[in-house]
Amino acid sequence: MGKLVVSLDGVVIKEVQIIKDKTTLGRRPYNDIVIDNLAVSGEHAVLQMVGADVFIEDLNSTNGTYINGKAVKKQLLAHNDTVEIGKYKIKYLVEEGGDYEKTMIMRPGTQPAAGAPAAGFSHTSGLGANSGFGTLGANSNPASIKVLNGAAAGREVALTKVVTTVGKPGVQVASITKRPGGYVIAHVEGAHRPAINGAPLTGDSVHLKNGDVIELAGTQMQFVQS
């Protein structure tokens, strides 16, 4: 479970647990997190939980939303990230006892180093096993995704984490979440939804079956579970 610590000039003014799928932030009183300051837009930003991940998205605010000093439109939050809105600093923290697992994001043009798990994949911080999603039982078969085309063709990555995020940030991103009943895929960002076996993803999430072909940002991957 994550939380936000809001401070001004080094003084903590509030702490907020992230428990909703969408948590709004802004100057208007109907927001979940209200910051009554003219530097903050009426509806400034929204935090979204997707599986075990938390994304922050700027809602076309006047003064913008910054993470660790860099202006962002939408970004996955990592433990200890600092969101800056006007003079306010909002630190994102994963509570102690959390398992800070890794998620994987495919980035265009990257190549695998020796011993790397897959070409085109790099790691970013993500929330891990204590996310409220159960892990598979000890006798469950592990799953993986195998890249079918492009420079990374033939590479295979085991889905050992609670949430694996794949895609090209800012273009098309999906999450694959490990649940007690198997693996599900959900759309995270991008104008177009990922396709499963040639058909666009419908609904919030879809259970994956052995052999399913996922197409995401021009890359085809096969879900493999023995």
C-alpha cells in the first residue's frame, strides 16, 4: 500500500493513504486531496492504481506537475519519488514491509546486455507482493512472455513479479498481473488498447491463456504457461 506525504517548506501538512482506484488532487474542495493554493489548479492531477502500480497524470494544469524536478504528463510512481506542485512537495512512499519488486518496461532501441533477461526490456521500480493481490500457489506453473518480432525476437522473460508492465511509455503500456487464478492483462496508457490474438482488449482486464499472442506498440509477444 502506498501513501502520499504532503509538505510545504519542509513542514508536513498531511498524509494520505492511496486506497482508491482514482485519487484526485487539486484546489477545489471536492478533490480527494485538497491543496488550497492559487498555484494549484482546481483539478490539477489524478493518481490511478492499475493493478499494483500507481500512476500520476497531470490534468492540463496551469503550472504543471513535476516529479523529481522534471515536468510530466503521466508517469509511474516509484518509492521515494517527489511530486512537486507549486511550492508543495508530495513524497510517494511504499509502506515498510512492502516487497519492492521490479516491473519491466520495453523501451524502443534498447539492446540486451550479456545475461540480461530480454532485449528491449529495462527495469523500473514498482510495487511488489504486498499489493493486495495474492501470489500463485507453490504448485502453480510459472508463466513467461516470449517476444516474437523485432530486435528482441526469441527473447523470453519469466513473469515472476506480481505486476509486469510492458510497452513504450507515452505510446502504449499494459500491465500483466499475477493473481491466484492466473494472469490478467490490463490497458494502462495509450490511445489504442493492446490486442489479444488480433482483437483489441475489451473491458478492464482479460485473463491470459497459454499461447495467447499480445500485440503492443508494434511488438508481438506470446504468453506461455506450461
